[in-house]
Amino acid sequence: MVDEDRNVDTSKVEETASRMSESKKEEILSNFEEFKSYLHGKVQIGEKMGMSEETLAKTAEKVADYLANHEEPRNSEENLLKELWKVGEQEERHKLAHMLVKLVK
């Protein structure tokens, strides 16, 4: 997702996520607090790299799209997020991605 010049390629989110082992996915997704902690770490890395809030939100959108299309929710919080994602229009999804970034900071 990040090239040697430290540029973020959000088109590689799905490829990166699909390479994650099932056990690692289960570890992250089985508990909402663990999921938030994982995202917090990724947001911190992005901030240290100088990513803007907008870039972080666009990346969060790609992750949310991947999760909505490829993973079943493991808890009620993830289920709510998936339902909101499904009914939201593009602008609403983008705002939700911003909110998710703020939540995990």
C-alpha cells in the first residue's frame, strides 16, 4: 500500500487485506476493542508518515469497502457499521470513514 517514496496507493488495500491470514483477521475482528486498537495503530503509522486526515479517511473507506464485501461481522458493533455502510451513499460513507478515523485516534 505504501511505495518506496512513502506514497499511499489506496487501490492496494484489498490486495493487502486479502493476504492477511485468517487467524490474524479473526484476532483483529473478533473483538471490537481489538479492531479499534488495530486501526489506531495503523492511523498512528499514517500520521507519522505525514498522511492527511483526508488520506486517512480515504484509506479507511477502502478498508470498510473490503470488510463490507468480504468479511462477516464478528460482533454487534461491526454489524452496525456494515449496515450503515450498506445504506449509506458515497458522501455518507466518506463521512463515516472520517468518523472512524476520529474514533480510533
